[in-house]
Amino acid sequence: MLIEVDAELDACGLFCPEPVMLLHTKVRELGAGKVLKVTATDPSTQRDIPKFCLFLEHQLLDSSEQDGTYTYLIRKKL
């Protein structure tokens, strides 16, 4: 399944709480229903980003890890 990405956020090299702070700002800039791709290297994002989505009612479409880089696809709530 191919998901069209509307915006990207590179949080690689940043540590908690910076990735989620940047994510919060970036999501505000997106229109409802738009998809944001986030890449990060901080393992705490595995916990923080799903909780962020759950708390703010955004949809975590996908999450994956490859060679220490974490990728998330998030659809902003409608």
C-alpha cells in the first residue's frame, strides 16, 4: 500500500523531547487529513510518537525501524 506523503520532518540526531516538540509544530502547519512522514534516530520516539498521536487523535498509519532510524507516517485528524 502506497501512502502519499504531504510533508516531511527530519528529527534525526535530536533527543527527547525535541522530536515531539518539532512534530507538534509541524502538525499544526498541516491541513486536516494530510500525511506527515517523520524520521528520527531517538529510540524514545517509539514510545512518544504513538502516545502523541493517541492523545491528539491523529492516526499513526505506519511505523518502522531500519538500522537505528525510525520512520512514522501520521495522518492529521480531520
